[in-house]
Amino acid sequence: MAHMTETSAIFTAASVAVVTWVALFGYLMKIDTALKKLEGRK
């Protein structure tokens, strides 16, 4: 394993956090849209 400096470690952690939040946000938006469609059918 290559030696990771503190800066690259922080950058990696930040990148993972951003990707995770974007994925969660997109997933929540899909659920919200699906719920609105279901409510519209009633």
C-alpha cells in the first residue's frame, strides 16, 4: 500500500462523504417522487 499523506487521506475521506451524500440525496428524491405519484393516484 502506498504511503498516504494527511492531505490525501482527508481528500479521500471528503470524496467518499460527498459521493455518499449525493447517492443518499438522489435516493431520497426518487422515494419522494414515487410517493407523490402514489398520492396522485388516490
